[in-house]
Amino acid sequence: MNLSHPDHFQSYAPLESSRLHLPIGNAPRVSVVVPAKNEALNLPHVLPLIPGWVDEIILVDGNSTDDTVAVARKLVPDIVV
């Protein structure tokens, strides 16, 4: 896989459900923090495993030199980086 090619992650599909939903009643919101550095190849295996009831996914990028952030945004359009 050529990581320098801008379309190398075109085949990655965004996650099905939107994670922007309001909590029911006084239910707490649930956020998942994903630390990452040069994880473009691994994110497609990890992010889809996060349950749909999670309200927010936060990617903490450690100055990746690959397309970690772009892949994360492609997979989860509403991810917080």
C-alpha cells in the first residue's frame, strides 16, 4: 500500500451510524480516547470495533507522519482530533 498516495484509503467506508446523539434523561455521555501515532494502517481494524452507543471518539495524534488523521476522518467523519 502506497501511503504517499492521497487515495490510498478510498476503500475505507465511514462507520454506519452517526455518533452525535443526545443522551437520554440523565444518562452520562461516553467518550473513547484513541491515542495514535502512525496508525493509518491499523485504524480501519480498530475504529469499527467501537460500539455504536459511544457518543464521541477523540483521536489524540502524536504528530503522525502517515495519513493517520485523514484515515480516521474518512472512517469516522465526526471524530474529534
